[in-house]
Amino acid sequence: MTDVVNEDFDAFTDEDLDRADLLHAASGVVQFATVVATAVVFLVMQHAKATGAPA
């Protein structure tokens, strides 16, 4: 990590950069799935409240 501080960006290999890209993409997928699941639960609860059904 001190190599980056010293502006030696060649300290990282292509494999390191590919792994970072993969982890970044995976975290985006997990975040999107979490937002979708939260929206579904919200809509179900709103429907239950509007119809007077028990949650």
C-alpha cells in the first residue's frame, strides 16, 4: 500500500486489478438485489396496510 502512496502504481498486477473489478461488480449486484428485496417488502406491507390485512 505504501507503493501507491509513493505513486508507484505498477505495484499492482493485472490480476489484482481484475480481482478488484470483480469484487466491485459483485458488490453492485448485491446492493441492487438488496434494494429490489426491500422494495418488494415495502410494497407488500403497503398493500397489507391499505387492505387492512394483517402483516
